[in-house]
Amino acid sequence: QLPAGDAISPLASHKPALHAKDVDGELDRSDSDDASSSCSSGLSSGTMTPSGYGGQSGLTSGAMTPNWGTRFEGLESMVGSRRNSFSAVKGLVGGGHRSRDDELSGPSCLCIPEHHRLREDLYDIISHWSFDYAMFALIFVSCVMMAMEGPDMDPQLQSTLETVDLGLAACFTVECVLKIVTFSFTRYIKARTNQLDFFIVVTTLMEMALAYVGGLKAVRSLRILRAIRPLRALTKSSGMRLVLKSVALSIGAMVNVSVVMLMFFVIFGILGVQVFAGRFFRCSDPSVEFRYQCEGSYYDAFSGDVVERQWTNAYLNFDNLFRALISLFVMSTLDGYGQLMFDALDSVGVDKQPKQDNNPAAFIFFVAFIVLCAFSLLNLYVGVIFYQFSRIRMLSQTSSIDLTEEQKEWAEMCKSVLRIEPHKIPIAPKQYFRKGPFAIISHRFFDPFIMVCIVGNVMVMALGWYGEPVYWTTVKDDINLFFTTIFMLEAVLKITALGFKEYWSSSWNRFDFIIVLGSIADLSFSFLSASFVRIIRLFRISRMFRLIKSLKGLKSLFETLLVSLPAFWNVGALVLLLFFIYSYVGVLTFGTTIRGVSLNEHANFESFQMAMLTLFRISTNDEWVGLMQDCAVQPPDCNLAAGNCGSWAAYPFFITFVVVVSMILLNLFTAVIIENFENMQEHEEWKLSPQILEEYVDTFKTFDDGSGTISAMDMDSLIRHIRPPLGVGAKASKVLVLHFIKSLHVPLTVDGRVPFRRTVFELVRRVSECDMPPGEMRDRIEISIRRAFPCIWEPVPDERSWAALMCIIRVQRHWRLVSANRKRRKDQAARGKFA
């Protein structure tokens, strides 16, 4: 063994923390070999990154040996104080965690002292994990009850809903009282989530009280406030709160762009009023030229009846600035402005009948507005949303917006290191009947053959068409039967060779097995209805997903989509919440509005379900202008006594929905994708990227015996097979390899082997490690590393150090070489003397 003073030193106390971002619990996983070895190994040596790989120049040793008398001395300087980690993001995610003593300090309700037994018990109830789940379940029930409301409800259903609503209001009131008694009203009301809960409870109780005393008008006014009840879900979901607050903070940063857009809207609006005011009127009789002639009746050739002449105005017009701004907003959405432009092109003058293409110069007005506002300023507005959303997400994770590229690289590489798994090496079976299938599935041409069959099967299924000949249908069925047989044989061979337990442990094998079962069902139930068979065959097409693991480009895109899913969930949940709120308001406000041209059986607010479908259509900017017009209908096109008229509230309802949902929140989906693709592009400029770890995994597989570890002697070959800077490369000099070995203090397992994950962690750390700013990301990195390597702060015994082992082996080799040279020289000298 080496002397203690010559051992490769652990990380010095001045080194930065070990950090990684824990996403969806993926970073908590670690191999048992890694965990067991880390308990006996600890930290490796200080960072040593050679600046060159062709010779001895640029080699530095970062090894320092701290005083291990105090085991955790200098730990705070390494990982940073955790007192201020979350201080910068309290406003974003609802505040940091406070201790029990802080929460219960001070009297409550002016009569209950601090740390009273009652408050202690209530605190245990409120802070229990099941309490939040129970309240979330009640919120869900409340939303279901709201969705069942409608303008023409059955009296019995209405009575049932009122009873359930009363019970839910009592539950939420009890929650509010419990928290006030526990924390005191002052501390309770300081939290913004509690402010929302308290406001909803108060308005609910006021509505019930007014309904009891008979204040119908006031009840109708307060009933619209029920729409904010689903916002309670925000108080239970930190991800949704983060998205909402990201949008809110983005709005503040978009003030300048909004002012510029408003200026252009006003300028074009005033110009439109000056040019087109009063010019969009027309007579129902096209033969009339002036307004004073639009009187009496005429023969309508289209209907074949004699009808009265009418002088009407277009819905979208420029008669005043308000109507002009509405028309310009419709133009900015690039939907429903065609008729507006045609009216402008046909305009002749005030009180004059329009003529087709009489004013072609009006086209310049519309082109200028669309180019300046719709194409330029509106996209700049969306760009600001993207930028602010990315900044706030970064701030929420790191408490620092200005992360350097080195810090981003270190955080991303830590996340990737703790997420990768070694390739499972199938162990050859001992049973004679399993050796044949094992040899077949282990052949290097087996997987490519299966991939070719998958592509061929999909191509055959894609060659069908309506009205195809009977013989072609028969040929297709025979070919599909052939491919299905091959896939069934693949599953049988793998199950026989690996055993069902080992086979089922692979997610791809489970996927294949389910598809095979679907193919068998397709063959077995072909006599059933054609629609049922088509549904089963649809699952067979999903076999194409197996190509993802073979094509690196497709795999990279698919991984980007998977990384985006958590953010998609948060944004999608918030969008669904807004859909729910607007649907409820729409049913209450426009549920009894008379149907028109656009407000028909396909799009209306007469029920909650139809309101959701209608809003989805509006979110795509499809014919929403006609719906807004029909929802704002007034006499004589409706009957006030019958209560089927529209409301002026249609304008703020539709415009705010289009702005908030179509222009902002739906664009956040694009922002998430763009952000992840930008991160992928940034990875290519880093010293290391997550893609380089795939090379490590593939190289490690060549030395792995199936246990997830390799021999200590193979480690030297491993680092030579991996390209710099993660490894040393095949052409590295002996001096470079020696320095590289000295910089790596990879711990060995109890049986003297090198573990998978700890090895790649040490390789990555020596290249990319850097100091991280205080924040949630750094805290999660520290927690994740400690979970993966529980004893990482322990010193590494020399007898368990791979670097020490390699140094001993090299010293022994050198001593044997020196001894052999001495012996050879002595023998030569003896032979010369004898001669």
C-alpha cells in the first residue's frame, strides 16, 4: 500500500459543491454497487483538467489534502449556506419553508398562547400530506358541481347541487378557521394563497346569506364570482403557481411593447375613422346608389319575394375609435378580417351604396397594419413572453438569472450522470434448451433484422386505400400475418433465452409484448365489427416507436419532447383551469342567448360541455368574431322579455380570452419547446454534453460482465477508449495517463471492482465542476448527490482507491522493469568478465 501522505487527496474544502437538478425523482436513482462503494470511498481528488492531450505541457494537479480531523470542516464553504438558498424565489413559489416554532410563535385569536396543545394538534393535522390531498379532492368535487350547472336545470338537480355546495362551503370554511386558529389571522393572511382562499370563502358565505334573505340581484352578481373557485387548485400546485406568476411577471415586462402596440392601434384607428367612417353602410337592394333611395320594397331575385329595402351597417367598421379598435384587434388575430377588407375596398362614400373594388387604395391600409402590427409588433410581444418565461423559470430554479455556461454545463451534466443506467448485459443461460435462443437474440444481425421487419410491416399497412381490389387485401393480410409471426417468434425467443422476469424488466420488451398481444387479438377477433378491428390494428402501427432507440437523431428529438412534458403539464393544467373558468362564465352570461349565424347547434354556451368545445374553437382563432357578434345581439334581433338577448360583456369576454389564452398561454407551449431546443444547441458548445455520456455507456458495456461493474484493470483501457476531455483517448502519453489516474479517486466495491455511476460522476466532475449560485438548483444538486452516494463526504481508504491501486500496479511494473534491467546488466557484466 502507499503511505498515507502519498494517497490521492479528497476534495479540498475550497472546492465548490456537488450539484444536480432533481427532475421528477430521476436523480434519486443509483446502483446498489455505487451506493455501497461510496460508503467506503468518499470524495475523489481535486479537479484536474489538462489543457492539452498531446504531451506533458499544460498538466496541473489540483490535489489538496485537507485536515480530516473535523470530518465536515469547510462543508459550508463547499455547498454554501442553505439559509439564503430560497430567499430569492419566495415570491415566485409561495415562500420558503418555515420551522414549526416559527409558524406557531405569537398568540392566536388574541386568546390562545403560542405552542398551545390545541395549536400543536391542529398544526399536525394541517401539515399532514393527506390534508392537502383531501382539500384537492373537495376542490375537484366543487368543479364537477359547477360544471353540472346550466340555465335550464331540473329543480331536483338544482336542489341537490345547492345541498352539496353548502357542504363544500362548510368544509372550506372549516379549513380557513383551522388555519387561522393555528397560525393566527395576521400570519395566515400574509400568504397570497391564503388570501385567495379567504376571499373565496367570504364571497361564498355572502352569496348564501343573500340568497337566504332574498337578495336576488345581489346573488346574481356574486354568482359570477363562483368562477374563481377553481383557482383554489393554484394554492395546491406549485408548478401551476410558477407558470401563472411567470406570466404575471412577464406582463409587467411587456408594458413597453404594449404601449407601442397601443400607439399603433390608436394611430391606425384614427386614420381608419377619418377614411372609412360611415362608408360601410349598404342597402339590401344592390340597384340603389344613395341612402335616400333605399326606401320602399323591391323584388329579391334570390328569394323570389318582395321585401323591404334596409340600410344596414357592417358589424366591423370604423365609425368611431372604439369600433375601430375592435376591428383592428380582429385584424391583428388574422381571422375574420376578410369581409372588413372587402367592405373597405368597395367603399364609395358616406350615404352611398358600395361598389365592388371601387377603392383599391384601401388595400395599402390593411397591408401596412398587418405587416407592422400582426407580423412584427405582435410577434415581438410574444417574444417578450418567451424571454421573460425563460428568465423566471431560471430564477425559480437557481435564484440567479445570469448563470454562466460553465454553471449550466455542470448542472446539466450532474442531472444526466445521475439519470443514466448501464446497459443490461444478458447472462448466458446454463440450460441447454435456452442456449440456442440466447445465441439467436445475441447475434449482431438480430436487432437490425427486426427493425427491417417493423419498417416493412408499416409500409404494407400504409399501402391500403379505399376501394382496393380483393386480391390486394388478401396479399396484405398474408404479409401482415407473416410479420406478426416474426414478432411473436421474437417474443418467444427472448422469453425463453432471458426468462420472463428478465424479459419483463425492460420497458421496450413490455411494449413489444403488448403489441404482440394486440396483433394476436387482431387475428382472433377479425370476425367482429370492422371498427373494432381497426382500433386494434392502430396499436400495431405504434411498433414504429422502436425505431427511436436505433436512430440517434430521432431519439434526441424524442428526448426533448420527454424533457418538455413536465412543463407541458403545468402550462396545460393552467390553460385547462382558464377554460373551465371562462366556460362557467359563458354559461352564466350567454347560456340563454338566442342562436344566430355563428352561435348555433355546433357552437354555443347552453351547456358546460358545449362551452368547453366552443372555447377550444375560439382558442384556435376560428370564426370567433361571429360568435362575439351573436353573443352581443340586441333588440330588435332578440327579445328582452324572453331573456334571450346578448350582453355587452361579450366584448371583454372574447377579447380577454383570445389575448390570455391564444396569444399568451398557448404560446408558452412553443416557448418550452424552443427553450429545450436552445439548450440542446448550447450543449454542443460545452466541454461536455449529455450526448458524450452515451459513448461512456457503450464503452463501459464492452468491459461489463453483467453486474454493472468492471475490473479495476479494465479501467485503464476504458479511459483510453473514451475521447477527451471525458477520457484520454487512444494516443495519450504515459505521463498524461499517470496524471489522469492521479486526478481520479474512483472508489472500488467490496469485491475490488469499479462501479458504473460513481466512475462517470468522477470523470465528469474533473472536467465540468464549478461553483453554483445559491438557489433551489444547488440545494437539489446537493441532496441528489448525497442520495446517490451516501458517504461521499468520507475519506477514501487507500486499499479501496482505484487511483492508489493503479499507482501501486505501475510502481510494481516499474520496479519489475528496473529489477529486470539490473539483472540483465549484471548478467551481461558477468558474461563479459567471464569472457
